[in-house]
Amino acid sequence: MNKKTVVLNAAKMNYDGNLDFSILSDDVTVYDDTTPEQLLERIQSAGVVVTKEMPVSGDLIRQFPDSVKIICEAGTGYNNIDLAAAREKGIIVCNVPSYSSERVAHTAIMMILNLSSTMQTQMKMLAKGDHSNFTKHLQVPHVEVNGKTLGIIGAGNIGRAVIKIAKALDMDILVYTRTPREDSDGIRYVDLDTLLANSDYISLHCPLTPQTRHIINKETLSKMKPSAFLVNTSRGALVDEPALIEALQNGVIAGAALDVQETEPPADDNPLYTLDNVILTPHMGWKGLETRQRLVSILDGNIKAFFAGNPRNVVS
């Protein structure tokens, strides 16, 4: 079988040069980045195409050479690849569903703890030379998370990892998921409106689909507590960003922590950079070295399993 492998945008994963893509194949070509205009030329005669959050449209896939048998998305989300076009061409698409579950869960919990202590405001005060939190009583809100209600939207690998840690912090858990489940072990499965109305923190952990795009919008934000916080470590487009900014500016909700944004990176004039009630990070949840090394290892396993006739993590 044709094991020629092309990695189209390695710099997305290997920005520090510490990853080894040579384990993927004896014949692997690695490009730091690839434009849509370069893509078809670069995959000629390849059997395996590797991408990371790179849009691969149906128009492009329909022009893929017949040699391409598998597209490997080097990540959990695969909404960037036209699965219908891949099926038309007989191309398998696989992903890496659980390489970063714990690390992203840690990021979500870190954000919840920082929001509970208004850490972003405290750091800004120090940056401005304002030491009043030290010379006076603490000037910002600082609350416990134990006994507070955490709403989880989407209970896949990452959502369940967040639940595990939140339970250790003695938080009450509400879950909204497309797959109905029975309440168990202190976890209540509820409809979306119930979760929105009763959660002190809401953390998003669902894939981006036509059904979940902008699941957080002006209407759903209005159903949240004014004291509630939104955390998104999943996909930026789960949130209608202009609606969120308006809600944050007008006190509809208390604040937000966003490791993902609708456009990455956000434009320089995006208000999210400067709002005092926002924690903004650069999609860092999956970017730790150990996490990325695990990603390449699982990616290697996906490719080897395909050539062994037992493809795994197939999403197409």
C-alpha cells in the first residue's frame, strides 16, 4: 500500500520544533504551512494526508488524486473537513479524540478558579502599579467554588474529565448533552434552559456542528444568572461573539474565560482583549509539549492501524 505521507501544516503543532513526524512513515514530507492553492500539488502521489484544523473544502477533496486513501485530522474536532466529499471519493477521515482531554479539562478548571478570585483584575492592578489589594482589604470579589453549580454542555471525554475534577472540588454538577442519561453519582442531566438558569459557571465541551454553532447567543445568555461565568475551551464558534461582548459590557453575565475565539487570533481591536471581566488565552489547552507528543503518537497509531486493515477513530 502507498504509505507516502504528507503533513500539510506542521507548524500548527510543532511551533517549537520539538515534535518528530518521521515516526509517521518511512516516506513523510512535512510542510510548515500550506495554502489552498498549494495543497493539490503537494499531495500528488500521497496515500496519507495529515492536517491540523486546516479547512479542506469539498471542492478541494473532489480534486484529490486517487492515491489519497486517508485524511488524518491531527486533533479532536473535524468540522474543517468536508466529510461528505471524502465519502464520495472513498477517502477515510480519522481524528485524534482524546489526546488532550485532561490538559483541556485542567485549563477549564484553572479558568473557573481564576474567575472565582477575579485573578485577571488582580493581575491588571499589579501591572499598573496598583498595590491596594495588599495595603487595604482585598479590593475584588473572591468566592469559593465548593457548593457552587457547574453546568457542563457536552459530556464527551473532556466534559467528563472536567466533571471528575469539579466533583473533587465539591461542586454541584448539571449536564446538558444530546444523549439523555440517568442521573448518577451527584450528576444531574437536565435540559439546556434548566442548566442556563441554575449554573454559577457554564463550561462548553461539545463539538462544533450546525446544531451547536452559536449555542451561546443573545437569547441563551439572557437566561443565565447575572452572577454567572461562561468558560469555553472547546470551539470558538459555539459562542456568538458579538452577543457575548454585548452581554459582558452590559452586565448580563458576570464574566467569561475563553481559550478559543470565533476568529483566531482575534482582531487587534477586539474588546475581549481589554474587558476587565474576561480571561483570554490563545487556544493553549492542547499546546503543552506532552499533549502534542501524545497527539503525534496517536496519529502514528491511526495511520498504522489503517494500513493494518483495522482503521480506528474513523469519523467519516
